[in-house]
Amino acid sequence: MKKSLYLAGILILFSQLLNAQITAPQSSGSDVTQYPVFSENDDVFIFCTTDSLAEVGVLTVSTALEGTKTFLWEKYNPETAAFEFFMQESSDAVSHQITNLADGCYRASVTLGSTTDVYRAWVFNNWTYAESYVASSDCESFSLAGEFRAAALTYYDLSNNAPVELFKDVKVQWLDGSEIVSNLLNPQMFDPPAENTDYTLRVYDKYDCDGRSTVTYESLVPKANFTANPMEGETPLTVTFTNTSQNATPGYYEWFFYRDMDEITDESQGASQPVDSILIIAYDDAPVYTYQNSGRYLVKLVAKKISENINCVDTFALGKLIVADTSSIVVPNVFTPNGDGVNDVFKIKFESMKSIEITIVNRWGKRVHYWKSGDIQDPENARTEAVWDGSIGGRKASPGVYYYDVVGRGRDGRKQTKHGFIHLFRGKD
């Protein structure tokens, strides 16, 4: 007998579970109560809102009972520790909904004849207010600061009316666009950007409800940068510097042009005093500089941001040195002035030369040709010069061996000399 009654109770409870339930499809999240004393736990439905006064909760009770039913809604009053009337309606519908709900526990009783199904659920309007601002800013870093207020989600044990706070697991993020830059409420940010940047404080919980506040960091720092073109070539080498710095104040750029790095190294060895390594300092926004002497050169740019109460500085140097080619002379050892258009003239190749002169003598030491050039300004057109067409006094020189003597002065100040012989060949006339 007892076993039959027990089974009957199970069937009645199972029937009730099938016949009615409370849902909240529009909720942002859900949880379950953990009553300290009351033996049955209830569903908790969370509704995200940005307004602490908003009442946006929605509950729906559904039933499988057929016919005209009474839907009775009651709301728990923690001051009286009892459920009190909220609303009632009779309907043939299979569900009934209540909207614009304030925080609290709602009990739905669905009655058809002698059958009544009873269900409960808690509703919370979950809001968060966030505020953000820049607390401090200097050339090295800036500090972001945040504050927030969030709804406390408190339910009550239905046995003894004891309050229980729902754990929300509130966390914070600072965002630069979609990138997370910090998980601290008051972070200090180093290496400030060289442009005004919006940072958003996001305060959120495990139900994915959040509050946001955006603040603009107004940059105090410049970002020095430039390019140089060309980076190498023969002297005189004219280099154009393109200033690509960010957030710097025009007219406050300083360009440091260093001496030849090899010279600085040589002078530094064994020196008791620091070596002056600066060639010149320029104050142009975008200078053009001509290297007259060969060498390997470093260039550094200092950019400044001039503000009302603080001046910030950034420095940039190219990763590669500018290379001005060393002066040189290249002389061939044969030419064939036979009129076929190939190697008809005696040519020399030279780089970074300021002046050059060539003397050609025959095997008896008599000068047969002399060529000179000074103050060569166009390195591209002066790289190769035809210095002798193979004639002496307007007449064709005889085939054979001739000797040359080349003396020049490079733009690096170095004297260049070349001595040797050349073969003059002619085909059959």
C-alpha cells in the first residue's frame, strides 16, 4: 500500500513537470538559486539593461492542460516573507506572459478544475554603470582610471527569508578598438601612442551584461621617423630625407649628421677625451644633404612635441648607414680603334673623383696624349670618360704598347694614382 502511494506521488509530480513550466526566452542569462535552508531551488533569469530604473523582465508560464484555465501570478514580498497577488487571468491559451517585471520572485499557479500546477522563478534587471578618464599623462606613460556601479542581485531563502547575493563574477577590460590592452581597473600604460586614441572601459559579468565608457587619450608624445634616398652612391652623393614623424611640432626638428664612422672609430682608439662625432646639425623639417667625401654615415632625427606644460622628445636613427662610395679609378689594358664601333676609344672608369689627369706615352717615353678634367659635378655622367681615340696629332697611332700615368684627387680628399700599359690593336685597313 505504501509503495503504491509513493508511486502515485511520483506520477503526480511527473505530471506537474510535464504540464507547466516558467521560461524566459528573452533573458540574457540564467542561473539557479542556492537556498541555504529551503529544499527546492528555483530558476533565476537575468535581463541586461543600462538603466537602473528599467524593469524589463519577462516570464512565460506554459501548460499542457486543455480548457479554460486560471493563470494566477504572485510576487514574493521580502518585507512580509509571503507571496502577494500580482495579477490573474482566465484563458484557453496554453501559455501566459507577464512583462515589465521588477526584480523579485514570481509564482505562477495554473488551475484547471481541481488541478493546480505551481512554479516559481526569480527575475533580475542587471545593470552596470561605468565611468572612465585619463588620470595622468607624461612623456613616458599615462594612467587610465575607471569607476563603476553594478546592480546587486539579491534573492531570499523562502524558508527563513535570509538574503543571498547572486555571485556575478564582475570583471573589467580596457579596449583599444577590439584589442584588450588591460584587465586592470586603473592601469598605467607605457609607450604612449603618438596619436589621440579612444580607450573603452568595459565592465562585465558572467551573464555577459556590461557597461561601457569611452575616454580619449590626447597624445603628448611624438614618434620620430624618416626615410633617406638614395642610401648609397658615389660622391658627391645628394640624399633627400623625407620626414614621416607623427605628432611632432613643425619647426622643432633636429637632424644630427655624423662624421664617417670609420674616422670616428679610428680617432676614438686610445683617445683620452670624447671624440666629436657630429658633422653638422640641421633644423629643417625635411633636409637635403650632399656628402662630398666618401664614408659610412649615421643620421639621427630628434622630434619634439611642444605642449603647454610639457615637452616630449623622440629619437630615430636609420637601421643602415648611408654609404658614399670611396673614390677609385679603373683603367682597361686594351682598346681597338678600328672603326667597328666596338671598343674604339680608350675609356677609364672613375668614382667619386674631384679631378683627374691622364698622360699617355709611347715605348720611348714620349708623350703622345694628355687628358684632364676637374671639379666633376655629375657623378652619373662622369663615371666613364673616353680619354683617347688612338690618334696622335690627327693621325692614327701605330698599333703596339703604350703606357699611361693617371693622377687624381677624390672627393674624400685622397690622392689616387694608376700606372700601367695598354695594347692598341688595329685590324687590317
